[in-house]
Amino acid sequence: MWHVRRNKPWTDIGVRNQDLGPDSPIRSGFHDRYQARLLSRWEAMENSKTYIMMRVGQDNLVINQGSGEWTAHIVITEPGGRQDRPGKGGANPFAVKVVESTAGSIPPGLSESYYSCRSVKNKIFDIDRESMIATSRFKLFMIAAID
């Protein structure tokens, strides 16, 4: 997002003046910038748009930093990556393709996978990270449009 979409040089890591570069804090950077665009329904996701998914902690807030079970994490959806899944009883009948770097994927590191929504309450989505190891599969996220 920073280097390619915003055409920033690879030597610029975007940490000054509210820049949203790779080293920006998640809650006080991305969440604060996009909070007016937070989704409240999974069905509101448009296939042509890009969304940022920000991990939520036990306090129902986006995690800014941390380690262990409550590690901060962001995920980016891939435009055009929606996978329709008819026959699921009409509830959340699609998954979205995402890109992330995580130790929870198989193999660990940069990966593409599909996320589906198990439920949502107060703009917090219970997400099934379908190709993750069992201990990393189900996590909570807030989702905001970034286009």
C-alpha cells in the first residue's frame, strides 16, 4: 500500500507526520485514519475495493502493539478476490482473498488465503482464517475500506 499504491520510495518507511507506512502503529495510525469507514456488516464488502483488517484484542479495541496471544496484526484484502460460496444457508455466503505475513500460516511468512466471517457484533468481526494453523485460525478484526 505504501510503496506501490502511494508510489513512495523503498527507502521511505513512513513513520513521520501521520504517514501510514509499514512501521505505523495500527490503532493510532490505521484505525484512527479509517475509523469513519469501519464496516458493520460482512455483506458491505465490495469485491472491487481494498479493505484493511485490524486485529482486535480482548478489550474490543484494535491492538496497537503487543505479543503472544494479543499480537497486533493487519491483513489486506485483494480486490477481485471474492469467492462466492452458495449453499451456506444465506449467511455470509462468500469469502475474501487476503494477503498477510504471519507465523500462523502454513508455511509461515507472506501468504494469500481466504477469510470468511462467522459473526459480527458492534463492528467486530469473528473471522475464520481458513488456511491457518488451528491455534491461529479464529480471530477478531475490525474492517475498514481504504479505497
